Amino acid sequence: MSAPLPQPHAPGTAVRSRGVPLLWVCGARAVGKSSVGWEIFMRLVRDGVTAAYVDLAQLGFVTPAPADDPGGHRLRARALGVVWAEYAAMGARRLILSGDAPGHGIVRLYIDAVPGAEPVVCRLRAAPDRLAERLLRRGRGEGPPLPGDDLLGLPAASLLRHVERSALDTGHADIAVDTSHLTVAQAADLVLAKGWPLSGDREP
């Protein structure tokens, strides 16, 4: 049996701890993980908190993937540990991640790479028609460019297969937010309201 994940903070409570408050924004392809994670990171910056943001997809561009690590998660987790150590040395006090969280074991792998992590895993969801719309936009290259985006230029049939796979996106989550009819800012508001408040740890 795998070890239990550390418990998240109660919704609406400020974070005051010697640990590392960590927010992991996960969900299906094109649901808005990177956009929402970045929005929250920028709010921390504006609130005077020294924070760090990591898009996990950008840590593992290795082809072909090792046979014993087909998803590249062990590689990315090791890279996250190195990157976080440098961020922490520069004074970062919070960490926001965006990326896949397909199961308890994978989540544990990444959390263990951040000593003292106090994680809140937030899973974003969207209705199939909204997700299809976002996937098709990504395929056309609309929106912010993402280095290594494997959705770019794919035919519509291939893109829409991700909508079917999204029904299987039921992995671990402490909180969930339906982004179907929300702007990025509104989705960030809900994430923060449900369990990861910005207040409580401003720089002295």
C-alpha cells in the first residue's frame, strides 16, 4: 500500500508553516492547467510573495522515453527536485505546479521531490463540448504558444480523441473546479476560495 498523501490545508485558512505550500493544478489536456496555474502564480507575485511556478510538461523532453519510465514521470520528478532546490535557495516560499497527475503513485513521486511539501492537488474539469472547443483551438495554434506542444497541427479527429480520454481523468484531487463557463481569472478565484488562499505569508 502506498503512503498517504499529506493532508491539505482546510479551505479558507491562511498558510503559516515552515513547510512548502504546494498547489498542483492538473486535469485533462487543454482544460486550462497552465493558464490557471500561471494566473495564480502572478497573483502571488503581485501579493508580495516569493513564489515559483513549474510546468511539468516542460521538464521531460526526452525521446525515446526510457522503457522503464514510459511517461517520463521519474525523470520529471528528479528534475523538479533540482529546480525547486534552486528556487528555494533564492527564497521561494510557495510552489505552483501544472501538469498531469494520473494517479496516487505518480503524485507521490513528485511530492517527494519537494522536501516539506504541503500539497493541495486541484483537478480542473470541463464539459466535453468546451474541452473539444479548446482542443481544436490548440490544434490551430491559437492562444499562448507552448514549446513542444504535441497538439499543434493535429487533425480534428485526433484532437477530439482527447475528449473521450478526459472521461477517464478521475485521479487524485483535494479540490475540483469545473472550468466549462469560467474565464481563467474566475477559475483561479475558485481554486483559491476552495483551499489555497493567498493571504498569510507575505514577505516581511
